[in-house]
Amino acid sequence: MDWRDDRIRSAARGENPTLLAELPGGYAVIGDVQFLPGYCVLLGTDPEATALADLPREERVRFLAAVDLLATAVEHACREVDPAFRRINIDILGNTDAFVHAHVWPRYEWEAPDLRSWPVWRYDPSNWHDAATRLGPQHDDLRARITAHLRRLAAADSISIARRPAP
């Protein structure tokens, strides 16, 4: 079976080559395509959950906290490598892939003006299949930077999402 057929279970088994780190709320992976360098995804840990609402609140909040850590790590790394870095967009859609995940999109000043201020989904669909922007060795430095920032942020994270005792 190809790891793309079950991204969550392949990440859990350590067989997903895009895996950056396992966090308490999910698996941080770098995107298969990098037409916006630094694009990452947080995969939920439950392969059976098809929507955020399927998760118990504690797991939902843990997932959202992990999205925050990943987005912050991507922002730090992208600022280091590209002075045209502009901001981070986070999308939790689930319209195509029926598993819990969040997209972390870095945005840049060099993007075409007619795309820069709009959601990334306005980009031509060919961008998701273009061999020229496919994840590869040319992204190793950025990937390493994101991973280092993510590990540092996760290790220093003082917020614990834990079940409170019942009143």
C-alpha cells in the first residue's frame, strides 16, 4: 500500500516520508507540493474521524493547539529563508479528504496580485500536480528549519490540554 492511501496510519507507523514530527494533537507533515514554500498539513491522529466535530472536545482542542504550533514553526522558518514572507493562512476544510487535517499555507509578497489577497484555493488546480513544485531535495533546508522550530516550540510549550476532573 502506498503511504498516500492512508496518510494518518502511515505517519503513525513512521512510514510517511513527509512526517516532520508527532505532536500530542496530530502529525505535522510537509506538503506534497511546495508552490508556496513551507506549505504544511497537520493530520489528526484518529483515521476514523472525518470531521473536527467527530473528536471529543479535549482531542479537538489538542489538535487546534498543534495547528498553532505548526503554523508558528512554519512562520519562523519562512521568515528566515524568504524576506518576502507575508503571513500564514490556516484552512480546515475536509471537502476532498475525509479525515481531520488542517492546511498551513505561508503567503508571500511575490505572489501574483490577483492571488495574494485570496484563499490559496484560487490558484490553478495544476499547482497541486506540477512536477516543478513537487516536494523534493530542494526543500530539505526549509523542511529542516520547520522541524527544528516545531520541536523547539513543542518542547517549550507550557499549555497542557488535559481533562479536568468532573465538578
